[in-house]
Amino acid sequence: MNILVCSKRVPETATKIKIAADGKTIDEAGVQFVTNPYDEFAIEEALLIKEKKRGEATVGEVTVASIGPADAVSVPLRNALAMGADKAIHVKDDAKRRDPAAVAKALARLVETMSPKPDLVLCGRQAVDDQALAVAPMLATFLGWPCVTDIVALEVKGNTLTVSREIEGGSEVVELDLPAVLSANKGLNEPRYASLKGIMAAKKKPVAEVAIPLPEDPTLVRVMEYPPERKGGKIVGTGVDAVPALVRLLKDEAKAL
């Protein structure tokens, strides 16, 4: 079984985002980019399967793919190779934003060109920059493969996968056959840190540059705006004497009652 992990380069979650001069994208000056955190769960799960800690799979290779600018070679691809992935694929794309449908269609085209084709594709449940939660199910649709999202447990037995996903009020267990697409949620595992040995080895592992035509984005960003500033608080009094005034404000001004 060969595994493909799809990973994305995203701004570090603590980074203060500024809107660029075009009003449609972010200003990348001074922004630190990292591997999308949810993708790290997907990478770790692929490595655990390869190490046969998730079942009885015989794994050939773990490949990590990313669509993005030249810097995507270092983050997330070299990072994934340092964690233990065997090889990486870079689809160069200098666009600052891509619609999830366009990304999923490009990834589907990539899968179709791979030899041998992956039996399992793992993604993070969402990218922390656009929060779309859409690439994995769209990719599965384009491939015609089954898909389970938001998984928190996985067992592999031959060509059969048993996964668990959290739902409101409980959990859901799903069984499906390969080939398949899964998206990883927090709680699936604890991503490992790359060792010094892994970092050094990653420098020698192959990163293939693959030209995949990216389709036109079906949706466009017309404008980006900062959220409105919060108004200052209002002190209506102290103690029990303030309760009537607070109730009135909640009812008449805040419209919360």
C-alpha cells in the first residue's frame, strides 16, 4: 500500500495578519509560514501505518505533496521528509489564494499521474487559513473514491479500513475499502518532532517538481476587511441596584432578551 499525504503551507496561527494593498490577499511581509497543523496529524498517521502500528498493512512508500510557491519545498515538504516521509512532490503555484475546488481537482490530476498510484490519500480536516474543510471530500469525489472526514482513530486490515469519527453526542465507526481518502482530526495521534538525524536525512530525499495545470478558481475574493473594532464597555452601576439598568440595556440596546 502506498500512501499520499496532502499538505499545505499556512501562516503561523499566532501571526498578526495584515491585508495587502490589493485588498484581496494578505501581506506576507514578516509572516512566518508553517505546516498546516491538521496536516501534521495526517503525516504522522501515514508514518504509523508504515511502521505497522495501525494494523496489518504492507506499506510501500509515504509521499507528501503540496501545491504552493517555491518556499513550499522547505515548508511543508522538507519538514515532512524530516519526520520520516520517503519522498515529496511539489506542484509550483505562485497564486496567493486558491479555491478548494481548484486545489482538489489539481490533486486528483496529480494522483492520476502517479505511478504507482496511491492506495490511500490522507489530508488534514481543514487548513487553518481558509477553514474550508472541503479539499478531502472534493478530492474523493473527483477520484470516485470513498471518503471519511474528521477521523480520530484508524485501523488497517489488508485492504479494509476501520475509522472512528466524532459526531455530535458521540462517535461514528465506519468501515471502507481501499482506495480511499481520509481527513485527520485532532486526537488521531500526537505528531512526532523531527530528529536531527531525520533533518539531515531529509536533505537527501527527493522532491519532485511536477507540472499540474491548476483549473480556474470557481470562486473569487472580491474584498477582505478587518473585523469591526469592539466598542468600549459600559458600567451601569454596582451591586443589586444595577440589575434593572442591565436588564433594560440587554433588552433595548443589545436586543439579547
